[in-house]
Amino acid sequence: MRSRAFSWIWKSWMMKSFLVPMLAVLSFAVAQGQDLKSFEQRTTTKVLPNGLTLIVCERPEAPVFSFSTFIDAGDVNDPSGESGLAHMFEHLAFKGTSEIGTKDYAAEKVALAKVEAANDAYEAEYLKQVGRDEKKLAELHKAFVEAQAEAEKYVIPNQFTEVADANGAHDLNAGTGLDETQFYWSMPENRLELWAWLESGRLSDTVPREFYKERDVVFEERRMRTDSNPIGRLYEQLVATAYVAHNYGRSGVGWPSELSQINATEAMAFHKKYYVGGDIVVAVVGDVKASEAMPMLEKYFSKVPGGPKPEDMTTVEPKQFAEKSVIIREQTQPFYVEGYHRPSYRNPDDAVYDAIQDIMSNGRVSRMYRSLVEQQQIAAEAAGFSPYPGDKYPSLFAFAAVPLPGHTPAQMREAIHKEIEKLKTADVTDAELQMYKTRARADLLRGLADNQGLANALSEYQTRYGDWRELFLQLDRVDKVTKADIRRVANQVFVASNRTSAEIDTETPAAAAKNDGGAK
């Protein structure tokens, strides 16, 4: 499983001479209690009656704590026709509740209802395929804007974050992935109850405050990350082509026509379904005593609506039986990427995929870097990465390369295939396999070194496996990876019929003008 705890630091640990120092670091870390037994003694887990799971790990080295709230719902869970909804809650979570961020919530609630009614009326006219009245549409849009302005009068901007910041919050942030939504920050230990009130409040008492303003912000994120970014567009087309059934093939940030039309009513329905206790794990790590903290945390987080974990996605991507490709021609940097379907993190060979990625891509001693960048000098960057675009469901193992001037995507493709063929026809070396296993252990320990990294890992592994201890048990699978496993998986997965490629071919201005019909 490619988790935050196992996210390789690509530019680090690049020389074989680091192997002995790394082993020394591992030995020291184990001596300091960075092992499963030590964590079991310091970690308390409790499932509340509403289904929400609390994890408290005592680490009293400094008078601070970090937390991670992990919701098992992300972009992949957006309902059909409503892509972008999961991302909206990353934004709404900082807008406050009925108690924070408002001057008068009773009046604001009435104003927000009027905003929603005005939006519904405007959308109904806008979406008419036949007979749309442009004058009426303009009037309805004006009414919608005025309703938003009225609701805005009750808003206290940024009050949630200001309260947190004023009480010592550090690295206050959130993220929406395809598979999850996560909230996190660090705080002084004497602010634990204030944090519990804030965090439980925004989970249980969500208000769609400034929803349409934030929808515009998310739409701008799409413009920057995808529409105005050639590589962003290429990756979006790659997964859209590779997947024919599963939601991984949809735009993560949202398709423009859907993102521009999602509304607050739909958002609150999404929240009601997925922001329930059974779908949430909250991990707290730092200078806290579980015997004192757990009753208080239970008091606040019991407010989160109960309910069973939502049903898992049942759509299974069918086997790909023919090679597929995407070519974008425009005046920009050439680029090449290809992806092969692979199983999810629960597959017994998950660690084998990690080993292949490490050997092919981890730093300047990796095969792809040495071959394409150093020896052939045809690429500026070359790497493999997996899983992509998510890891909860079967995903892709991808390889990508950026050609140097004078070289083409076709050359990147050929060079990548030669490196893949070596994996399929000859064993990796003992040194390569040992370096992977050593780096895996070192990366785990680095991830556990600070409170935030540990909180992230505990919440994710508790969600994905039902037991945070799997974080340590993963290393057993790493140990068992063999050279024969790598050859076997490479031959099974890296075949033409399972491949989807995408490339940017740089177009000259003259060719671009010709393709546009010579328009000026």
C-alpha cells in the first residue's frame, strides 16, 4: 500500500554507501522503542457507539500534540453527475459551524435557504435545452447574486482558523484525495479540549456557508491544475482512457460542467451519507494521557452522527484487452507516460509493486535514472510510480519521462520498454533488492519520527485494514519479496494489451496554424 507512511523520498538515500549508516539508524530506532510492542503499550483505541474510532498514542517528549481526522470518502465517491462534491468539504470544513463564523446563525440559516432557492431557479432556466429566456436568466442570476450578498452579511470571515491559530495551531491544513479526505494540525497539549470542540463541531455541525463562493475557488483550482496545465490535462486523459467503468477514470477535481452546477443541497446529502461515525477515524499523538483524554474526546466526538459505514463501491474495472493511447499535439514541453492496470493495496503482491517502483525509480542509482538520464542522456527526468491515481481500488503502475531538447516521446517509450524488458527477462541484483528492503524500513521509521506523521499513519492504517498494527506488519511482506516475485509480476502486468499511453508531441507554430484551419 502506497501510504503516507511509505511515501518514498525520491531524492534521498541515493548512494549504496548509505546502506550501513541506514542499518545503524534502524538499530538505534528499535533501541529507542520504535517497534510494535512499544507502540502497543502507548496506544489506546476505542470505537464509540456512533461508530467513530478514536486512537490516542502517548508521546510525552514535548508539550504538544498532532491529530489526523481521516474520512474514508474522497473524489471517487462523488455521485454520478456531481464530481467535485468531496473536494468541497475540504473548503467548507474551514468555514465554521452554527457557533463559529456567524454573527446570527438563525438569520443566516434563513438567508442561506434563500440562496439555495435562488440558485435552483437560476439553474433550472440555465439548463433548459429549448426555450431558454436570456432576459429571465439574467434576472434570476441577479437575484442569486443578491441572495449571496445578503447571506454574506452574517459571516465572520476566517473565524474558525483564527480561533485555532490564536491558540497555537501549527500546519493547519486538509487534503482531498481520490480515496479519502483528511484534516490535520498540531497544537499545545493544554488546548486539547478546545481542539476537540472545534474538530467535532465541523464534523457534526457543518454549515454550507459561502458554498458558491468556494465552488468558484475549486473551479479556479481546476483551471490551474488541469485546464491551464498541459501535463495536468494529459494525466486526466490518461486515466479517462485507461478506465472504462470505474470512477478512477473521472476527473478528480471535477468535470467542468458538473463542478459548475453542484449545489449546497447535494453537498449536504453527500455529507449526511459519508460523514458518519463508521467512516471516520481520529488519531491523536503527543503529550496526552489516554486515561484522561479518552473520556473527554468521547464526549465531543459522540456528537458526530452515527450510522454504519457506507457501502463500498462494487464497480470492478474489466480487464483491458487492447493497448490504448492518447496524443496531445500543442506548442509545449513534450512528455510521455504509460500506465498498466494493477491490483489494489490488498493484493498479496502489493510489496512486489513497491519493490519494482523502488528499483526502477528511487534516486540517482535507480535503473530509469541511470539509463535515460545519465547514460543515454535523452531525458531530463524519468521515473515510475504506483499506485496511480488511487490505492483503495485497483489502479495503475505508471512510467513517465521528460525528453531533453532534440528527443521525442517515442524515444522515451522505447527506452522505458527496454528497462521493463530487463525486469521480465533477468533477475534484479541482490544489492538492488536489499536496498529496497532497507529503504522501506528506514522510510517507515522516518514517518513515525514526528507526531504528525504517526497520526497520519495510524488513522490511515486503521481505516484501510481495521487495525493500525498493520503499519508494522507490512514489513513482513517487504521481507518476503524475492527476485522471482519481481520477474513474475513484471511478466504478468507489463504487457502491451494492459497498457495505456499518453504523450505530448510538441507542435510547431506553423503546424498549429494549419491544424486550426489557418484562422487568425
